Amino acid sequence: MSYTVTNLTAGVKYTFNVTAFAADNQTTGAAAQISAFTKPDVVTNLTVSNRSTSSVSLTWNLQQGINSFYTVQWTDVNGSNKVNVSYTTYTVTNLTAGGNYTFIVTAVAADGVTVGAPTQISTFTIPDVVKSLNVSGKNTSSVSLTWNSPQGNSSFFSVGWTDGNVSEQVNTSTMSYTVTNLTAGVKYTFNVAAFAADNQTTGAAAQISAFTKPDVVANLTVSNRSTSSVSLTWNLQQGINSFYTVQWTDVNGSNKVNVSYTTYTVTNLTPGGNYTFIVTAVAADGVTVGAPTQISTFTIPDVVSNLSVSDKNTSSVFLTWTLQHGYSSFYRVEWTGGSATPLPTSYMATNLTAGMNYTFSVTAVAADNKTTGATTQISTFTRQRSFFKVQWTRDNVMSNATTSQTFFNITNLIAGVNYYIIVSAVAADNSSEGNLVRISSYTKPDIVQNLTVTGVTTSSILLNWIKPVGESSYYRVQYDSLNMTLNQTSQNTTINISDLTPGVQYMFRVFAVAADNSTEGSYGYISTYTRYCYIRVSAVAADNKTEGEVVTCSPYTRPEIIRNLTAFQISTTNVSLNWAAPTGKSAFFRVLYQFNGSLIFNKTTKLTSFDITNLTPGNSYTFKVSAIADDNFTEGGIASLSTCTDASPVLTYSCEGPNRTDALLNIIWKQPFGSNLGFNLSSGTYISKTITCNLDCNHTISNLQYGIPYNVTITTVACGQSGTLNFVCKTGFTDPKVPTNPANLGITLSSDQKGTFVQFSDSLLNSTNGDITAYGVLLSTDFNSNTSRADLKYTYDDWKQKTSQTYLTVLKLNENRITRSEMIQIEIGTDEFANGTNYKNAPLVPNQYRVAVVVFTYLYISNGTVDTSLSFFSITPFAPDTINIYSKSCKSLLCSQSSLSQKQHCMKVIFI
């Protein structure tokens, strides 16, 4: 017996009565009663309405029926949790960040027992923020990040970054990441957030900003140098930066400046100093710097000052100077025909020619041996000589003579005597003498007389001679034995040479020696054989005792003549001989040579080659070689060969290109040691005829160009190989050509909002008299005078102080003379100084200005201005047009109604 009551309302308390009926369907018994609640309906629309790192907010509803309250259940680190709530919302707190939670919500009837079906939902709490986000490293293209794990749970991390324009993101499971492919010198913002295990729930991002390092500075170069400044240029090939730091060290210590551009000029440096400059790119945070780039250079040494000639004579000039500022390693002193590199501030130039004008250039050189300062020059004449006085003395007897040549042959002297010789240059007043040059020398003793052989044995030869004319101290006797040259001395006029080889021919040379033990006269010589016998034949009488005269002879046949005699390795003083041994036998070889028919040399050797030294350059020698048999006596036929030693090259010379004459080279040289047939000079396509001369030689090469170094060759011509001397010599300078008619100048003046300009054709830089090395603009407010060379010493400051009405305002080096366009334009009034000078291109003030152009073939700056005595230049006439500066008070550009005095106060520019 059962019954199911349907269509009830969920969660409602119902009371049920059950009564029994009799069969009459009317009679009922007492009712049995029971009460019960229907189960509440299932919770619907259970959702997570909010989450944090430690809480989850839930919402739901009950669509049908009623209930008394709800139970919310979940599990955390403390175990299972359950709460009863009266509303359809609940926030669960004290949860773990990044944790996965399942929440169960059930409706409960009013009896507190009857529950509906549970509804559940799962979700993650939000992960916490990562800790200690830090930049652990960075370079020009990457930034490395590190961080610590957040509290609670997390599955992985997202790393995002942006430069403000482009954003990117990556995921990583580690707590570090290096972001690559970044741009140098850029600020990036990095975000790191933790993700829960659902790969969707993300925590709040930790944020940090950092700059990548700027790129290294590239192409750091020195664009310009002066005595007190160095100009640097560079570029940044990749990325960006905010500014650059330039660092260097000077006498005041370390220096550092910030610059915004890729150029900087460091000033107030010490001349001739070695400086290292370090340039670094800096990011916009002012802290992040790129790798440094450095370059070292020397400032230009200061120009030497107070260059003066403190002493001079006919052959030398003594120079002194000072270096007022900075450093130098040494100095370069140059003059025509010579140069030197002294360390102190003085130098004695010697071996000069009397009465000649020498220009000496002195330049300070820095410790890199390359960087040089501006050159200071001084010109002076060596003392003029009229003639030379030659004096010689013997035994307190003095003789003298004069000569205009640089050589003198003293005759009628006594042989073997010591003479004291004094040479001095005498000036044109016939009384002033230069420094005395002293020398002591012995005349050569005379040749010994009547050299004879007075005794010969198998092992000795007795020589006798007569004392030579003049004086001698002793005698030296020279002879050859077994391939050796032997010497003996004698105080007497006789000597016995012993220990000789039987049957050998000996050449004896006897020299008279002076008292200095070195000066020898020409030798007398004689050749003879020692006695020799291998076969003795004599007649014996019948008594078997009495013996006749002994007859001797040699059993050796004569050796054959040597073969293929040749000369090789010929130089100015050496000749090497080579030959083939003859057919048959020989013991050794005899080598002789002759000059002008006289026997000079007699040696023996067992080799088939021989080196002959100490010959005279350019001479023809005859060499003779013969084979000698084992008896050291029997000689074969003689092979002979004639050849010439090489000519000696010129060793002493001078070359000068005179100024303000035709473009030519004057070359002087001295005869080299030895013999020659003359000299040929060549330079480029020019070749001279053969030049013959005595001790001093000279030649002029003309039809050249001004200011050009020429390669010159002097060839010594002789019977053998020619000797050559190669050197470089520079022609002099002269003033350039300029038009003399103002109408032909081609100078035009123009003006616009950008400035005032002087323009002229590059044909004005006429190179007929040499390349134009510099040019300038001359301004004048003097309308009554023409241009003058003296105008170049005046600057804008002189004009401003009314010292002069004319001044040089622009001075430029003609650096682009090879690639220059047809027109040259110069802006007036840039307020810049010409490098290394006092010339200022100052802004023009109201006035009327005449314009002329100055061109230089050689520019020399002294004390900040053009040295007109040492520079070579020409000035054009003043141009027909003028520059007129008007004041603002003028109401019209032409100011045609104003007086001249009013015009001179205008700020506009017109041309008349």
C-alpha cells in the first residue's frame, strides 16, 4: 500500500493524512498523519562573479520552489569547508593564489535536513604578482630579466614588452628570460605575469623599464687638428641615443663633456701633446651607455719662435730658437742640400758654401715622429770669401800661397817630411779670415834607388839599394811566399831574406817609410829566383876525384795554360776571377794584375778562383793567371783578361731650386773617388749630354714647373758599369699671375636672405707659376688707394681699431684644387677664424666695402698673420662692384633718396 503524491512544490513542508474506508465507501476510520518537506530544487546559474588572489565570489539562483538556506562547500589547505548562507551570493576568502577550487552549492529545506541536488563549479584564484622583477643584463640588442615565483601557485609566466609602438609577448616556464632582437638605445617596458594551470587565469603583471645599450660609436676619426684643439667626428650606425660623452685627460686632469651631435672640437689643449679621446653613446636615461670607442692623436706642435742666427762663417751657420708652448720630441732643420733632426733648440749647419744665401726651415715634431708644427724660416748668407790662404811649415820655416779654388797643390816639397798645413777663407776685404783648418801630413818618401840582388842561394836572397832622395825612417820589404804576403823591415839599405824555397821566383818590393810609420813612397821592385837543383850533372877526371862544374836542370815539364778565365762579381773596388784547371798536373796558380802596364799584384793560390780587392773604381785592369808545377818553379803559359771596375756613384752633392726666377734646379756635386769619363744628368724626359769637370761639377736643369719635387739622377760614366745617385729636389716658388685689369677679374658679388657672397671663377687660380695652395678675400673701406702687399698683415681687429682701412677677412687652403667646380663661392660674415691664424671673417657693419682676391703659391703664417717676406702671392686689383651695407632705418632697398652717410647705416646689401 503506497501512493506517490505529485505536482508538489519543491522545498515545501506537506502534512499527509491517510484514512481507511469501509466497503460502503463512506465509513472512515481515524486518520494517520505525517509531515514531510519536498526536496528543494537544484541550484541553477551557479557562476563565479569575481575572483582575486585569495577569494572567489559565487552567485546562483533557485528557479522553483522554496528553501530555507544554502550550503556552500569547498576544500583548501585546511581541509573541507562548509558554510550555510541565506542569500544566493557568497564570497569564499582566505584562498591560495593560483589555486584550483571546486565549489558545491546545495539548497536546504526549512527542516535543515532535506537538501536538494548539489550544483558545483570549478575555478582558479588569480595568481599573485611575481616578485623581485629585475634586469640582470643588457646589451645593444637584448635585455635579460629575472624574477622570483609569486606566492601561491602558478603554471607558467608571460613576458611582454613594448617600445611604445610595437608590442610582443612570449610564455616561459622558467623565472628568467632574455628578450632579443631589440633596437640599440631604446627604452622598453617589460611586463611579467603569472598564469594559473588553466592557461587562462593570469595575475597582475609586474612591470619594469630599461634602455638597451646604445650601439658602439663607429668611424671615430680626427677631422682636424691645431696646436690647441682636436676636432672629432663619428657616427652611430644602428639604434638611437640621447647624447654622447667625450672624455680626455690633460694637464688639469680628466675631462668629460656631453654633446648632442656627432662632431666635437676639444679646445685648450697643449701643443704637441698626446691625447686619447673616448667617445660613448648614452641612452635617454642618462645612465645606460654603449661600449666606448677611443682614438689617440697628437696636437700639432707649436711653431718655433725666436729663430735667429747666432753665429756663422764661410762654411757654417749656428741657429738657435725656442718653443714657448707645449711639447716636441725633436726638431727638423732643413736647408738646401741638407737636413738634420736635433733634440736641443740649437743646431750648427756645416759644409755650406761660402757667400751663398741659405733658407733654414725649423719645425717642431711630436713624439709620434710624424705630427709637425708650422715651419719657421730664416734666410742668411754664409760669409763671403774672396780667396783661400794656404800656409805650410817645416822646421819653423813657413811658406804660403793663395787660391780661389777649393783645392791647392803644394809643390817643391821634400820627400818624407812632415808638414803642418793651415787653410783659411779670406773675406772680400782681404783681411778678415774665417776659421782656421789645420792638418798635418807627411810627404811620401821617394822611391829607393838601384835596387839589386847581390847574393842568391837555394834558400836566401840578399838585396841592396841606395837611400832615396829626401827623408825616410826605415824600409819595408814585401814579397810573396806560398800564397802568403810577407813583410820585413830594415833600418839599413840592405837586407837578407832567408827561409825561401829553392827554385822559386820571388817578387821583392821595397818601400821607404816616413817617420809617422804609415806614409810610404812608391816601391822599387825586382824579381829573381832562388837557386834550384834536382838533377846534378858533373864531369869527373880519371882520378875519380877531380869533378868539373855541376850542371843542374829540372825534371818537370811546363804545365798547360789554364782554361776559361772569366771575371764575375765586379764592383767598384772588387773583381773575382774564376778559371778551369789545365790538362795535366800543376801544384798551384800565380795571379798577377797590371794597371797602365805596371805590375801591381802578385799572389799564388791552390784554388781555381781568386778575389781581388782594394781596386780603384772606373779603372781598366789586366789580370794574368798561370799554372806552376810541383817544383814551385816551372811555370805554364799565361792566360790574361782585361776588365773594368764599376764607376763610383756621386756621394757629395747639393741641389737648389731658387725662388723668383725661372723654374729650374741648380745642381752641384763633387767628383767621386776613382776614374770616370764624365756624368749624365736626367730628370723625367730630360737627359743631359755627358758633362766633364774637375773636382767640383755643376749643371742647371731648366724649363721646369714651380714648386714641384723632381726625381734627379746623376750617372757616373766609366769604362765599366755606371754608378748612379738618385735624389729628389724641389724647384722654387714665385708669385702667381693675376689679371691687372679690374674688368677682367670675373669677381661677382651677391646677396640673399642667407648672406653675402663673393664669387669668382677658378680660372683666377692660375697655376702657370705653380699650384695655387691658398686664396683669400681682402676688404677695404679706403677708396683712394690700390691694393698693397702690406695689407695682408692687417686683420678685422686692426680695421675695427682703425689701424688700417684694409684687412684680410677670409683665408682658405686650396684643398680641392683637383676636383674643384668651375665657380668658387665664399660667404662673408660667418664670424669664423681661418684655422691657425688671427684672420676673422667678421659680420659686416654698415659701410661700403671694396673687394680684392689674394692667391698664394706658397703660404707662410707667422704669429697668426701672413709673413709677406716668406710667402709667395699676388693680389688682384679691387673689383668694380662694391658691397654696401645699409641700416634698418632705410625704407627702400636701394635707398636712392638717401645721402651716402645715410646709406652707410643700412643693414641691406646692394651692389653698385
